[in-house]
Amino acid sequence: MGSTSDIPTPGRTIDVEPRDLEAQAVQGQPKRFANIRYAVMSIYRRLFTLVFFANIGVFVWIMVSDRKLVALVNATAANLLACGLARQPLVVNAIFWVVCCIPRSAPFVLRRWAAKAYHYGGVHSGCGIAALVWYLGFIGLISQQYWGPSAPTADASAVNFSAAPITLAYIILVLLVAIPVVAHPTLRAKRHDYFELTHRFSGWLVIALFVALLMVFAHEITQAEGLALGYFLLRLPAFWFLVVTVIAIVHPWLLLRKVPVRAEVLSTHAVRLHFNYRPTSFGKGISLSRHPLRDWHGFATFPDPTPTDKNEAPGFSCLVSKAGDWTTDCIQNPPTHLWKRGVRITGFAYAMRVFRRIIVVTTGSGIGPCLSFLGDHNRPALRVVWQTRAPLRTYGEGVMDLVRRMDPSPIVMDTNVCGRIDMVPIVQRQVQEFDAEAVCVISNPMLTRRIVYELEVRGVPAFGPIFDS
């Protein structure tokens, strides 16, 4: 095993034999049941489980007791609303602001839990699957009545539904099944653009058809029971749930704008996009597209240096690296204008402000989201550990200067010189030397998961974006 001197020290780009660094061993033994706690039952999955089984409990009670169609409709609409709000930018921003506003003087265990706020996607997926379960119950009861039930439901025996609500109901069912299938992590990773388009347009279509179904459903019930349609809808919770859902969906698109962009090509691997229509703030991300109805891509923003010209508005940048057709096209054919949608959304890095001292670990263009810390004047003390290929040639002196503004003595590892290095031992040593409270990891999904897991199971609080954050 190499000595501790083989581990790079701050303030320099390391240039050592790769075998010395690879020989460094991860320190400490994993905690008991670590795989269950940090992998099988992550916070995301715990939230999903809590939301899903809470719904299942109420669903079983409804089906055993009164089996009312209206109750199933209300529950489906409520879960669709919660599912949509968990992804609505204003709601996400509010979640981060509320959860992560606790002071750094608060107990560490409380701050550690608050920093997991980016796992809110568990609520989104949990409510989405729960909505499908409620809707299956609705389909079962309304189908039973339409095709001649052997045991009539408590509230539907007086209503003879036509083919219209049945047809709409089964079309919606097909879409509700397709959405989670396409959203499965494996398929999502392989066909991300297909997932995004399917998820968005199918979701819109489900809500539109569900509104139509609700209207037809309410019309036939009121006709059978001699009620006023308007009065029935105003007293129906599902109606108001759908109204709020539609508003939540439409809101970001009301802020759709085509904005000018100045592209600074850093290399054949990366481009820096500059915007000056308004400044940015800490932890914010922006959604960009060349065409408003095609694929959208999210990027973390970081502030540009203060302009010397007083008439020039302060702007911000985002770093785009070669990782697919869209990003490659941005580098090879730099855009002059791009579409942006909605308000800028708070990202994972914002959760790190609850700590006093952190280690920022990143690879390649992951340095872009890390530069978001420059937008927070009250940011924690930072130590940067960055592994990338030819950092100066790939990202330019401007980005290197910004890295040094975050940490005057960053650890920058050039993989062209020393090869790919196991970063966990390096981070463990830096946690001890820097007296860090937590580690922030921003890299590709696989490496992020591995580093966060290796540190967490050994008692080092580590955080990194997940596939649904």
C-alpha cells in the first residue's frame, strides 16, 4: 500500500504514478445493515413507501366499506395533484427554502436530514403509482356496473352509465400504465429523450382526458339523481384538485421565452453559455431547449463576474459538456438564442448550505453545478476535489479562476497525467484534515452513487444527486 504522501495535497495538480494512488485503501468498515439502509431503503424509497402504503391503507378501507365511485375519483385526482406539485418549480423551490432554512447552529442530525430534501422525487413517484391503484379501483367498479354487476356498488346502482365514460376511462388507463413503464430507471437512462417526451405529453393528455371524464361522469350522475351539474362539480373535491393541477402544469409554459445567449466554446468537449437577461442566485438550475416542444435539458447556473460596464446587466453562465446529441450540437454549432421555461428551479447543491464546512467532489463538467456555490455569499467553507481530463485545456483559465474563487487550494487531478483515481480515500483524508461536516458529490450517476455509498456506509455524511432529483 502506498503511503499517505501518495494522496494529493491541496493547491496543486497531482502528477504521480497511477499505481501508487490506486493502492490507497478505503478506511473503515461498513456499518451493520449498511446496504439495506443506504441502498435498498434510501430516503427516496422511504418516501415512496410511506406515500404508497398510506394510500393503500385508505384504498383497502374504501373498498371494504362503501366502495363509492366518487371517493375513488377524488382520491385519484388528489394523487395526480400531489404528483404534479412535487415537480412544479415553485413548489420545489418552496420545499428547499423551508427545509433548508434551518440555521447551522441546529443539531447536526437535524441538518443532515434536511440536506436530504432533494429526495422529494419519492413523493412524486409514490403519488403517481398510488393514483394508478386508485384508478384501477375506479375502473373495476364502473366496469362492473356497466357490464351488469352481480353485486351493485353502494352509490352507483341508480346510475346507468353510457359508453362515453367507459371509453374515456380505458384510454386513460392505458396512458396511466404507460407513464410509469417508460419512467423505469433502466429505460429512462437508455432512452431519456423518449422518456421525457412521453412523460410530458402523456401526462398532459391524462389530465385533459381526466377532466373530460369527470365532466361526463358528473353529468350522468346529476342526470340520474336530478342534481344541478354546476352545484355538483363545485362540491366535488376532484374538480378543484384538477383545477389546481392544470394551473400547476400551465404556469411554467406561461413563462416560456426565447432568450439571447453568448456561447464561449472552451474546447471540443465543452462550451460555456452566458446569459445576461437577469442575474442568478445560489443553487438555481435552468431548463433550456432549441425547440420549445422537443427535448429540454437542465443545467446548473453560476454567476458571471460583475461587468465593468455599469450599463451592462449582471448575468450568469452554465457549463455544457459533450454528453449526447444536444450537447454536442451546442459545442459544434454554438447557439445565439435558446428557449427557457418557467422559473429557475432550486437544485441539489442548495441543500449543502445547512453545513459549516464541506468537501465538494466532482469529475469532468460536474464542476459546472459546483460553481453555483459562487452565488451564495453565505456558503459553507469549501474544499474542492476535482478529477478531470486536461482541466486547463478543456475548460479554460476562466473556469479555473472560478474554481479557485471557491477554494484557493483545490485538489485538481488531471487524468491525462495520473489516470483515473479512486477518490474515496482522498476524500476521507480531506474530511479529517478539513474538519468537514459533509461531502457533496456531483459526477456521473454511477460514480456519484458509488462514492456517496462508500462514504455513507463508513459514517461520513455524503450527498449527491439521484436519478430523480
